[in-house]
Amino acid sequence: MLEFLQFTVMVDLGYALAALLGLFLGLRWLDKRNGRPWAQTMDIIRSDALAAAVYYAARWAGACLVVAAFLSR
């Protein structure tokens, strides 16, 4: 029984890693399609505290939702 539990935990961690990797690659792809340099966008976001807070909160929430979607199978 313990082996089965260890296996399912490892599979779930693999799904979580795949979800985060897919999220990262998807965001990089969208950044390239945007045509604006990422450094310029981050300068704009960091210049305003509210914009930075919203950006980082949305980024974490999005990552959590993607992982949850993969793990809910």
C-alpha cells in the first residue's frame, strides 16, 4: 500500500512539474508574440506598486489554477 501511495505522489508531482513548465513556456510564447521587450514591460510594472502587486498575484493565482487543473484529471 505504501508503494502505491509513493507512486501516486510521484505521478502528481510529475503532473505539477509539467503544468508549471507548460505555463512558463506558454507565457514566454505570449511575450514573444506581444512584440514588446520583457525588460521594458517589467520596468513599467515595477514603477507602480499596485501594478506590481496585481501582476504577481495574478501570476501566482494562474500558476495555482494550472496545477490544480492538471492534478484534478
